[in-house]
Amino acid sequence: MPASRTVAPSGEARTIKDLLSYRIHQLANALSRGAAARYRREFDVSLMEWRTIALLGDFAPMSLKDLARQSGLDKGLASRVVGGLVERGLVRRGAAADARELALSLTPAGRKVFGGLMRSAGERDAAFRAALTEAEMECLDSAIGKLLQAARQQL
């Protein structure tokens, strides 16, 4: 059952819990916590490692700068995540066209983990989508696009 909200007749939020951004943040946190627990249990990877593996699995080779930008991590944290994955034999650093950058990609072991992670992510995604009707899903997709555009305009 949805939490009770106290939105004024004017549509203004009365408490932080009524702010759209707060509610979306709460949803994102719940989704991330569930993903983190599952991926740690099934694949022994953190959420940041999962994002790194997923991005490299789909878009390698990538530079550290591009990986950091796409994953939403600062470059220092992305470097530490990549370093740990290199030590575990899941990611390799190779030469890039630009000698100042390294090209990051998955090793064969990393590709195997990537396949399992994507299957698991697909199962989670299907469960979330099953909670909504087709019309609700279309509405959500549209709303997310509009909210992303509005959020980017405020940056």
C-alpha cells in the first residue's frame, strides 16, 4: 500500500516525503539495495562493480573517463573499482588509440560474469515490469523521459 502523502490542495508538498524528487530517490535507493544484495550474493560484485562490468560488456573498449561518466562515478572511484576488477581477472587494460588513455574491456572470465549479471538483471526488470500494466509502463516511460529532460535543464 502506498505511503500516505500530505500534498496541499495547491499541489505543493507539505513535507519532504511529498516531494517528487524525494520519492524517486527513495525508489532508486530501494531498487539499488535490492540489486546490490542480489549481485553480491550471486556474483560477489558490488553495485559499482556491476555497473562497470555491464557498461564494459555492452560498450567496450572504453576509456576510464568515459566509463566514469557513464556509470555516474567520479574518476578516482571508477579507477579503484576498475583496479579491483583487474586484480580479480575480470577486466583488462589495453592500449587505446590515444596513448594518454587506456582501453578497458572484459576478460573471458569477466564476460562470463557479465552474462550471469545480465540474466539476473533481466529477471529483476521483468518482475518490476510485471507490477505495471502496459499502459502504466508506457506512461512511466514517458514520465521518466520528461523528468530526465527537466532535471538536465536544472543542471
